[in-house]
Amino acid sequence: MHDAITGWMFLLPFVIGFVIVFIVPIIASIYASFFQQVASGGGLYGSGELTNQFVGLDNFINVATSSAFWMGIGRVIAYTIVQVPFMILSALALALVLDSFLIRRVTLFRLGYFLPFAIPGIVSAMIWLYIYTPEISPIVRALNAIGVPVDFFHENIVLFSMSNMTTWTYTGYNMLIFLAALQAIPTELYDAARIDGATGFQVVTKVKIPMVRGAVLLTVLLSIVGTIQIFSEPTVMATVNPWMRLDYTPMQMAYNTMFGNISPGGDGPAAAVSIMMAIVAGSLAVIYAWVERKISQ
């Protein structure tokens, strides 16, 4: 009994922080999603202060029937299909190289690959905006000079441009997860495989990669949830692309709804958009986990 109390006392600071930072905001958002801010006065144009009015499921119905919301969901799903597999494979390849005997001074490479993640997302997006802008980009100028015209802001290319931003930022982060999983594999398994005559390539494909499947599942799930919430990249790209609407992605839609740039606006409609995003992200994550489990059986 004493040990249990001691354990809970050590856990208590985390539980309090978790409730305050995570649980309470979720409950508050769910509560707010059933209200809309309306003018307290009457008349054709309304007047008076804004007051919260209970509207039931109206906010959710507005989001569920909004073509802009589902087009935004379609964009981020396409973005996920393009970006996540390339990022995960790149991160796994880097982790396998660092876990091999080919690289010396692993700490230096590990820090170098992780460094982009330490740069704030908005700053990273601004850096890539500079690289993509034809008038000032040395890369675009060099490509044009060799006869390869490219427009990173074109409507059919912009998702790939944003995918490159995210891949540059998060590949090193995911690599560290894979590297930790690889270094946790007992060396006895490698020794047994080599005694059985396995080559280095077979050790990688038959021992290392299957043993990090759990880490792959974790990184893919985190990436799915993250891409549904993509915000910095499209917001920065929209500064030079007027055709990118305020609701280009669901997170932009929630943000602009919150500040009244999209009608109906306010806390309630924005909370409904956020909750719908969470439902979509959770559904995609569950579907992926189910498919991955079926494939692994």
C-alpha cells in the first residue's frame, strides 16, 4: 500500500499537468461547439453585445455539409499520401545507415539530421518560401538556366512543395525514433543470424526492419495526425498565392473561423471544425493500424 501511494505521488504532477493542458481544453472545446455567438439586439443588422446561444448540433451540421471542409480534408489526405511514405522511408534509411558500421561520429550526423526539427515551423516555412520564390531563389534561377522551368507555387505543384518542407523538418525526428528502436534490438539476434550464414543485407531485411515495425507504426500514426493539422506551410505559402483560400486546409479553416474571417465565426463553429478534424484524424489512424495489423498477421 505504501509503495502504491509513493508511486501515485510521483505520478501526481504529470496527472495534474495532463488534466490541465489536455483534458480540460478538450472538454471546453466540446462544450463550446454547441454554442454560437449572436448579437443580443434585434433588427435587420443586429446590435448589442455578442452572446453565446445554444444551437445544439448546428455547428457540426454546418461543418459536415461544408464542401470547403471536405475539400480541405481531401487536400491533406493527398498531402499525406505523397509526403508520409517518402519521409518514413527516408528516416528509416538514415537510421539503418547510422546503425551500421559505415558511419563514424554518429553523434555528429544524428545532430545534423535532427537540427531542422529544432527550427520553428513558421521559420522553416519562410526559409523554403525564399527558396521557392523565382525572383530571389538561386535554385529556381539555376534550374531555369539549364532549361528546366519550374513553378513551385503552381496549383498542381504546391502540395509537393509543402511536402518537401515537412519532410525536411521531420525526417530527422523520425530517424531518431527508428535509431532508438534499432539500438534496442539485442545483439544476440545479429550474432545468431550471422552464424546461420545471413549476409549484411539479409540481417537488415530479415532482422532489423521487422524488429522496428512498432516504431514504424508509431511514426506513421503521428504523421497522419500531424498532416491533418498542417497549418504553417499553407499559411506561409498563401502569402504569395492569392488563390489559396482561407479554408485551404482544415486547420486554416478552424483558425479563420475562430477570428470571424469565415462565417459563421467564433469559438463554437471553430471548435466544431477542430472536433471534426480530430474525428477524421482518429478514423484514419485506426484504419491504418487495422490494415497494418491485418498485413502483419
